[in-house]
Amino acid sequence: MSLILAIETSCDETAAAVVENGHRIRSNIVASQIELHRPYGGVFPEVASRQHVFDIVPVIARALSEAGVDWADLTALAVTAGPGLAGALLVGVNTAKAIAWSRSLPLVAVNHLEGHLYSNWLDEGDRLTTAALTRPTLPELDAAGQAFPLLVLIVSGGHTELVLMTGHGQYRRLGATLDDAAGEAFDKVARLLGLGYPGGPAIQQAATSGDPTAFDFPRALTTQPEHRFDFSFSGLKTAVLRQVREFGETALPVADLAASFQAAVVDVLIAKTADAAAEFGVGRVCVCGGVAANRALRAALADRLPGAVSIPPLFLCTDNAAMIAAAGHYRLHRPGPTGLDFDVEPDLALPVEA
């Protein structure tokens, strides 16, 4: 049996988790900093780093306690090495190195994006809900030889990418955002509409009472062959800005603007993903990242994509350490533990095949 303690501090969540055999969550603790950063309308890096220092030890202690394990029970450690905020990453990495050295435990440096991807391999162990039980688990499909290749849509605050996964740790990037990521666009449009931070939940809430057809916002599908699977959301953001300015002193129809913007983002994500799934003949699409928590996107993925779709439960869409442990489990077997001389990499890219 493998028991991995993972640490995640890439942005504004201090998280630790214990995961068994790469998929069964024994504990998953997240200390959120949303209220600290809300006055700034976004994450304040120095504030985030300092708060990680305060939270990291009690979060790890609680993760071990809730998992019912002690240091001697652990197989290895996993920690996010990037991408993310340099100062925030350093807190988690230095803590993990100190534990690994003092406890003589193997340590695996994990890419944050790969962690999001592996959130699709997780279940809640004995705490599985009825809804989670109906979600196909990829480890079972792996054993039957049915999982690969599969298509992954990573959609978060800083990243929007389509990745073809041909095996564990084997990726081919098909496309990425040419400008703003989807989550970044949500945050910026939320500010334009006066909805506050974080933008994703605020837009979703406002859109519930709005008409998604009220405004015909552009869908940038970038149909040129070299950008067929790339995304672009800056034009959509600018279109919302122009529409807001047109209203001038008139009261904004915030709900309609939010619903129309959200519909445009969802349409682009679905269209690109469906195109890539058809092109590469995959039998399954996995979706991950913070924007995967959006209700409109989840509904559209279920209704409009052919074939099987795996989406993590909401608590695994946002940053957490369980996903880092899952990715670390597979990294521990290939290519193996990471030497303690590694450094954080704020701009670390997903390791892809040439």
C-alpha cells in the first residue's frame, strides 16, 4: 500500500492531504485565503506567502490526524514545485524538503497542472457520495486497458489547455490560450460588472437570473490550422468592456451581461474540446481546474460532448493537495523520487512530448 502526504501552496490555498494508492483520499485539508485577498480584487503575493507560513504546520498536522496516520506510516511526500507564485511555492517546497530529509522519506516534485489532471483519478474512500459512485474511476479503466488515450481540458485561473494523454506522465499539448485564460477572463469581467472577487463564482451566481442570449458576444474559435485547438478570450473580455461603456450612466443589466459572457466562454470550451476529441478519436474527456466547477460548463460537457466525460467533484476542482498526492503516486513509480536540490519553478510547464 502506498500512503503519500502531499503539500500544495502554489497560490492562495495552504493544503495538505494523505492519499492511499494514488486515488483513495484519507484526508484533504485546505486553508483558504479568499477573505484576505478579497479587498485587493485578486491574490496579493506577499500576503499569500506570509499566510502560508502561518498555516502550513497546523494544516499538515490536521491532514495526518484526519487520515489516522503517523510519520512512520508514510511511503513518500509530494509537493507542488510550480507553476505558481514563487514566494508561495517556496513555503511548501522548503517544508516538504525539511520533512523528507528529517524523516528519510522519498520526495516527489509535482507540476501543479499535472495535479489538476490527476484530480480525475481520486475518490473519497469510505466517504463516497452517491453522485461520486456514479462517476467512472479512471484507475479501474486503466486496469482494463481502456483509459488511454484520453483528452484533458485544463481550465483554470491561469491556464486553459487541451492535452492528449497517452499514458501516465505522457502528454501531448494540442492547444493553449493565446492570451487570457478562461478563469482570468472570469475575474476581469467580474470586476467590470462590479461583482467582486473571486470572479468565477460571482459570474455564475449573477448569471442564474440572466438571459444568455441577451448579448451576442464573440466566440473566438481561431480556425487557422496552426491555432485550431488554441483559445483566445481577450476579444470577448474587450467586447464586454465596450458593452459596459455603451450603457454609460444607465444601470447595467448585470445578470444578462454575466449570462451572455458565461455562455460565450462555455461555447468556445465545448467547441474546441469536441473538435479535438473527434480529431484524435478518444473515448473519454477529462476536465479539471477551477473553472470546471462552473455549473453551466459542467452541464454543457454532459449534454454536448459525445462519449464519456470525467469531471471531479467540486471540492477537487479548486487547488488542493489530494490531486498533488495522486500525481505524485504515479511520478514516484516513473521517473521516481526527486533529488532534494530541486528549486521552485513559477513558470513550470506541463512536461509534454516533443
